[in-house]
Amino acid sequence: MNRKIIIISAIAGLGVIAGLLYWAISVQKESENPAFVQPQIRKVLDEKTISPIPSYDNSSIWYFSEDGRLFKVNIDGSGLSEFPLPEYSIDLKKVLWPKTGTDFLAIGIPPIQGGVLPVESKSYYDSADKSYVYLRPNVQSIDWLPDSQRVVYIWKPSDGQSPSLVVADADGSGFRKVSDVFWPDLVVKASNDGRSVLLYRSQMQGDTNKIYLADLASGGISTAVESGINLGASWFSSGSQFVYAQLSDAIYSKLYVYDLISKTSKSLNLTTNLDKILIDRDNKFIYAAVPKVGTGSDQFIKLDLGNLKQEIYFDPPDYVSAKDLMMVGNTLYFVNSRDGKLYSIIK
């Protein structure tokens, strides 16, 4: 009897030891495997950030401050330095960066004078001359062409004539009319091959807001998306697809992908806005900040464009409303609309 008790006790003791060893090995593996590390948000800049963009070598980030000053900072937030610019006396709202080069387009709102609401101002910064060239107020929606030398925009004549789609040099010279258009409030989005632009109205009328496709060589305009109240569109780098946002019953729009070859749309099952997404350079994934029902705080989703499967990339513990998403190396950065500051997600 005593012998049986001894044997049973020994077996039980070995079981406890084995369990402890398994637990210790598991803990060690979790500490070694980055998949088990809880992601965290890190504040990169302690000031409001406008139009951040990574440097070409992904070692730093360029951004503008509220007062129109240009800065560069290392991706970890160190090494802050200012790039001197001429004085910009307009309230800066957004900067459009070209695909390459050091020029840019600045969009802002001038001060109110005489109680009259000011018209949005657009200017081109010429890095060779180190000066701003203020574009005429007739220039409405504008976008860079991929050669980083020319722009495409909607021209609103002051004589009551029809507005037109125009290609010109970034300083406004080399003006070439592509085609007459119906509305001056059309938004233009240039394709990455520079052959065409998407057009949609910013001031919607009725229960349909179509998305049009304009050929910059021929001037021909066709309809891409016929139905729905469409709020925006953004090209894939391939040039054969674009993602667009369509108003739904929810507070936020639903996202779809349109294929120019098959002329069909498919839903991405994402309820968010276009300023809250990032399409990776290889067109394989979309990173989206998706507001959660009930809280409004964003949850970061990673969508595989091959099979449309989604995974939770990060669920912040505190309230976040993200925009201006960008991937620098393997780190996702964003501006939190709650305070206007730049953050990164450390995984």
C-alpha cells in the first residue's frame, strides 16, 4: 500500500514539474515572439501636424505646422529640424505633395476682410526660386500629375462661360484646356499613369452623385460609377482600379473598389472615409481606421485585397480618430484628429 502511494505521488510530482516546465517554455516563447507583444500607440510629435509624408529613404517624416512652417523629424521623433521657407500669411489647411521632387502645392484660407468669407487660396512653391506662386482664384480643385511638373485642375471662368478641365505647369503657365465640363465644383483625382482623371461633384444634388472618368489626351468623359451618392475616390497605383466611398445608412460611408477593365464594383465591407485609409504600395493591403459602433473611436483594420479577409491590426485602448495614415518601413503612422498630433503604432 505504501509503495502504491509513493508511486502515485511520484507520478503526480512529475506531472506538476512537467506542467511548470511547459508554462515556463510558453512564457519564454511569448516573450521571444513579437506576435504576442501588445501593440502600443506612441506620440511622435507634440504639436499639430499638417500633411505629413515620409522621406524617400523612410528615415524621416516631413510635415507642416499650423503656421505654415516646414519641418523634418526622424521617424522616432528625434532630430527635429526646420526647412526655411518664405513667409506664408494664409491659414494653411493642406499640402499636396508631388510624386518626386521638393516642390509642393499649398492650400489655405486667407483672413476675413470686410466681413466677406474668403475664397480658398492655392499656391505653388517653387523650390528652385524659393518662392510661392499664388495661383489665380479661377483655379478650383487641383491635383498633381505623376511627372511632378504639371497639374490638372478645374478652371472656373469669371465671365460666366462653362468651366473646363485643364492641364498646366504647376505655376499656371502652359495652360491647355482638355474639355469643357458642366460643374465648377468637380473634384479632380489624377491617375498614377497620368492618362486620366476621376471627377465627382463636391456639392451633391439629389440622390445620385456619379463618378466620371476623363481621358486627358482625347478629352473624352465617360461615367464610371452610375449610382449612389459618392463622396470621394482614390486611385490604386496600378491605374486600373480605384477605391470610392459611397454614402450609406450609417454615419460613415461604405468603401468599394471599381475595376476599369471589367467595369465592375465590389464592396470592401469597410465602413469609413477615404481620409482614414492607406493602400500599400504593392496594392495588396488596405489599412483602415474604422469607427466602432457606439463609441466612435477607431479600430485599425488590415484588409487583404486578394481575398478580402480582414484582421484587427490594432484596437486602441483610448479614443482615437485617425486620418493621414502612412506606412514608414513596417510602422503605421497617423494623425489623431482629436488633437491634430502625429502618432505611431508600435507592434
